[in-house]
Amino acid sequence: MEAEHAISKKDFLLKMYIAYKECNETLYWLDLLKEVGYISGNQYDFMKSRCTEIEKMLAAITRTTKSRINS
């Protein structure tokens, strides 16, 4: 994971925020894939639930890191 080799806390925060945005984009693509019938409802539900959990973790990491940088 690229963030493991961050050179500062701000660099780590930036990398985590990029990962968060990528996860959000993945959710968008999952919606499109389901809409056009490329993936089944079961596949969509499974992947969306996993991606949503990752998104929540990344949001928490970015919030915590940002508060630590600002304190």
C-alpha cells in the first residue's frame, strides 16, 4: 500500500483521501454495471456492501488523521 511509505502525516492523509475518492468512484461504477445488467443483483449487493465498509474506514482514517495534524 502506497500510504505505508508516506513521507509525512500530510502525505499519508492525501493518500488516504485519494483512496477514499477512488472507493466512491467504484461505488458509482458498480451502480452503472448493475443498471446495464453486467453484474447480477447478488454480485452488486456483495461488492457494494464491501466497498461501503471500506469507504467508511477510509473516511474515519482521514478524519482522525486530519484532527491529529491540526492539533
